[in-house]
Amino acid sequence: MTEVPELTELLADSPTNWGKWGPDDEVGSLNYLTAEQVLRGAALIQRGELFTLQRLIGDPKGDPVWPGRSPATKEMVWDESDWDEGGDGPQFPGGLHYADDKLEAFLQGSTQYDALGHVWYDGQIWNGYDARTTVGGLSKASVEPIAQRGVAGRAVLLDLARWRGVEALGAREAFNHEDLQACAAAQGVELRPRDILILRTNHLELFFQDETAFYADFGEPGLVYSPELVQWFADMEIPNLVTDTIANEVTYDPESGAALVLHNALMRNLGVAFTEICDVEKLAADCAADGVYEFFYVAAPLKIHGASGSPVNPVVIK
């Protein structure tokens, strides 16, 4: 059995944006989304039609999550039954009743943004901060700076499933930056520097068809690591990678066997923001119908102090 190389070795010569925006930066490649880029994206609005990309939390059909994480659970605290005879519902002047509930959830157990400090190797997170800054909560590169900033710009949907002529990409099905370019060309849309990339695999449809089989053969499709792909992301100054899979890349690199290499090469080293577990099906159907695959994208995760990720409901406007 071939020994899996350490990420320190595998990514020894990988490009980095550490220090590019100063020693205190915590939002990385989102710095590429200047006011000019926001206006460029907003100029694409033609119909004023909105598409929200968050998957439903507490979906009766199930919530796809990373293995080892549990789906969110919602608990009613107060409802009309608490004012039934013998109930202990709070009494307010005028007879007000109300519903109240609470959620217990992994912050990355639904459609979400990763903090740049979410993953690391060799004792350092994004921008060279010490990995000890994650102890007890992220004091550096948490999701809060991304939430405080917000994300907006031109985005392009790359419908890889339709391009490959399948309903959904299967487990471990890989693609690279050249595939992204070929898919864009087939769709008649140009990929430009500083674009937000939205990738459709429809792989989570397999979760809803058979959850047991989905996890029994768990290994997601997605981008696969190569030095050329990472350099392409660096040269294109991609600020944000948005996908409809749980972890945005092939789970285990088919050549080295290492797990989630691009989380480190792109997020830790280049500062690319990752948005995961999106539902792009309505958007993809609309793009297939009108042939328009570029649009305005805007998102802001929740402002949670010291968090490694946060739920989000991105909005696309065409």
C-alpha cells in the first residue's frame, strides 16, 4: 500500500497569498471583490429574478452532512398547546400567545461558508497565523470577518452534470480547471478574473434517493488537486468557490490518497472562500432555459464570534 504523503510535502511549492493583504488579513481572496467587481456583477441584473441557494434545514427528506456530523434538530419551546388548560404558557396583558423554537446544529451542517481558519496543516492556518489560535474558538481567520464584510460580485454557474450529459455526477468523479473552461465554452459564457465560481454536480440527489447507499460509498465528486489547477485559481484570482457538494472537492485525492487537498491549497494557502452544500437546481434549470450563466451573486454568513463556519442563504439575481 502506497504511503500517503503529508500535505507539507505535497504542497511544498504551492502558491500562497499569505501577506498579500497585510499581516492582519482574515478574508483572503475576498479582497479581490472590490467595489468595481460588485458593480460589474450588479450590472448583469436584467430580469430582477431571485434564486436562493440554501438547502432547507430540517428537510423532512433528510439533511446531507459530512460523515460524523449530525443533522440539525429543531425543538419547539412554546406553541398553542402551552396555553391549553393546565398549560404553563406565559401570560401577557391582552392575551398574547406566541411560538418559539430553538435549533441545535453544526455550524457547517447546512449550506455554509467555511472560515479561512477552518482547515490547516503544519501548525499554521490562513495567512500564517498559529494553529493554536483555533483553541477554544478561532481568534484569527474565523467566519466573523467574512460575515462583517459580505460577499458580492459577478458569478458564473458551471453545470458540469448537464455538460457531461448525466443527471448527477457519481462518487469520486473528478474534473479539473480545464474541464471548467470547456464547460464554460460549451455554455457560451466567458470565465473572467475574479469571478465567483458556482459548480453543479447534482451529486446530493443520490443522498435523497438512498441515504444509506450514499454514505456506504461516500466519496464526493469534484475538483481534483494538481499544481496546474491551483496555479489557475491563483492566476484567475478566484475569490469564492461555491458548490452543491458537502466538501467542494474530491474527498480523497486519487493520486496521493490525501484527504481534502484543495481545502488547504486553495483556502489555507490562497485564501479562497468556500461555500458548500448549496441547492442550485432551480438556478441551473433557469440557466439551461435562457442560456444565461452569468449573474449577480450576494451572500453574507451569520456574524458568529470565533466560529469556524456559518450557515448562509446566498442569493443570485438575474
